[in-house]
Amino acid sequence: MTNVLGLDLETAEALLRANGKPVRLVEVRSKKGGKGFDRRVIKTVESAGETIVWWSAFKTEIDNPSVT
């Protein structure tokens, strides 16, 4: 299996599909539901001929850019 752990979701999905793998995406969220926009792969498993990709959105931007 192609290692896509930590990659952004679009790149990971494209790599897996380019290798002829059916892909199923599963979103993982915290109960608080933070407002992240950086979608990253956190887990992958091959099962029944497909690759299951768990992903989550991370907040990687600072809220108050005036603080340095």
C-alpha cells in the first residue's frame, strides 16, 4: 500500500486512485468541531479490495495575526 499518512487529502486520494485503488473517505471530527481547513490523512487501512482513508481538518492558521 502507498503510504499517504499525513498528506493532504486531495494528494493522498489522487495517489491511491492512480495506483488503481478504490478509495473510501471517512471524516473524523472532534466533539467541539474546530474550524480547520487543512485536510490531512490520519489513518489508512486496506479492506475488501479498497483503501479506507480516515481524514481530519486541522487548524494551521493563527487567529490573531497582529500578535508577533
